[in-house]
Amino acid sequence: MGAPGREARLAGEYAGKPYDGARNPQADFRDKKGDSTLPNHFLRHGAGFASEAEYRSAAACFLEKPPTPTTQTFLSDKDTYFRYDTATNEFGVMNKYGGVSTYYKPPRGIAYWVEQITKYAPKKGELL
């Protein structure tokens, strides 16, 4: 893991932008074959939610709502939308088909977000 200054600098380059693709709720939590991944995601990340439906709703709300000053986002080269909120520690991904792929609060917080930037964000200058 990098130094906190590096993490802040990296994350600061990704001020939140809204998802501008075509939203497709039928693609939420679906694998490449079209099978639901919601039960698995709910088991792994749904602590604090009463049901799969509540978890799915929270995921969609997080990814669809307008960004706040603490929201960070980027669009990968494969048209996958990544979003992280530094205040709430919420992380979510919208796939290129407009469906929610994942949503949770990563235990490592911003360090996890910076890893996602490093792995999936289009490269920006000399930051990486």
C-alpha cells in the first residue's frame, strides 16, 4: 500500500461524475450467462440489509444518485463505471450493459479504491 499522500493525490484526480450510460436494471447482478449473482453478493456484502431487495435497491441508489463532493469515479477502458464515496466508504461498479455489478463498503476503504484506480482506470500522466 502506498503512502497516504499518494492515495489522496490519486483519489483527488477522480472527482465524481454521474453515470452517463444507459441504465439497465435487468442487468443488475448478472453474470455473462445472464444468471443472477445477487444471492452471492448479498451473502458476502449485504450485512446490515434486511433482504436482497433492500441491498439491490441501496446499490442502485448509490450508483444512480448525483455525485457529492466526496464521490470519486472513473470509467474504465472497457466502459465499466467505478464509484467510491470517501465519506461513506461505499464502493460500487456498473457494468458496460448498465447493470450493477457489485456494491459494498470495502474494509480497507480508500486503499482499496486506489487499488481499483491502479488496476482499471485509464492512465493519467505520471500519477501512477
